[in-house]
Amino acid sequence: MDFLKRLVWIFVSPNRVFDDIRERRVSWWQPWFVVSLFYMVITWMSLPIQTALAELNPELTTEQIDQQVQFTEQFGLIFVALSPVGALLFTLLVAGLSYIAVTIASRAATFKQYLTLIFFAGIVGVIGSLVSTVMVRARGLENITGPVDAQMTLSLRTLAPDNAVLRGVLGSFEFFAIWSLVLVVMGLMRIFGMSRAQSIMVAVVLWIISAIGLVLNEVFTGMS
């Protein structure tokens, strides 16, 4: 029951969640479970979007398109089932890279507590991905004319010119992602007693990692 309460608290009273993390009353696997559920839903909803994009690819023959559609239909549920593993590995990578900045700022920090914080903040962040996917599906698969139509987000990405780097950087300024970073700053201050400046430094590191990932995604999407 406390875990269900924390899912509400992270949105309306995050300090109560941070206090539980500090006192080790909650572990990383609980928020990971919730994030995994969201990723499974997002992956499942994204399968038709990827199929629609494949059908629009001018470099693919009809036979190749049919093969991709068949592959998605046959292995789509496997991708959905494996998404929790992907969420775990991705979060471990991001937390591991940014934890260096945490240890520099605080000797009281532990990786397990920091990972738990990242997962709880990630619950808010993954909502943005879900909203984006829902927006694309609500707009209609028939209205997808290219990769841009498959990436509707609440970010500044739409203001970017036809440049992959700028699209990735501006795409990192997304409402739920920024909200998530604010939670990280608040959590670091509450859990480990870090100063606001130190906490913001860690959040900047997380933002840089996110921006790099989005830029690479834009580059590879443009290449494909």
C-alpha cells in the first residue's frame, strides 16, 4: 500500500518519497516495476508506428516492407516483454555515468539510493514518452508521412531547423523531462544533503547525457 502511495506522492508530495529513500524504506525495484509497465505499453503502442514508417521508406522494396511487417508481427510481443530489461539497462547506464558527479559532491551518497531516485524521477519522465505515443496514435497512422510525424513531443523540437543536432538538443527541452530533472535536484538535496548548486550540476550532467542520446537518435533516424 505504501508503494502505491509513493506513486502519487512523487507527483504531489515528492519530499515524502525522498524521505523514504533516505531512510531506506523503499528500493529501486519498485519504481523500476512501474517504469517497466509504462515502457511495455509504449513499446506495444509504437509497433504500428514503426510499421507505418517502414511502409513509407522509399529505399525498401515491396518484398522488404512485407518482411519487416511480418517480423514486427511475429516478434512484437517479444520486444514488449524485453522492454523492462531495456529500461533497467538504460537507467543503470545513465545512473552510472552521472553518479560520478554525485560522489564528487557528496560522500553520504550511495548508488542504490541514487538509482532509486533516478527511477522515481523516471516515472515522471516516461509519462512524456507515453503522451507522445498517444498523440501520434490519436492523430492517426494514416497521417504519418515521415519520421517527424512519429515524434510528436511537448518539447522545443518543432522549432528546430532541418538539422539533426539542433533537433536533438531542442528535443531535450521537454516538459516531463525537465520536471524529472527538477525532481532529481530536489531529491539530491533532500536525501544526501547536497547544496542546490551541486544538485543542479548533477542534473546538468543528466541533461547532457539525454541530449547526446537524442542527437544520436536524430542522426540515425535521418540516415535510415
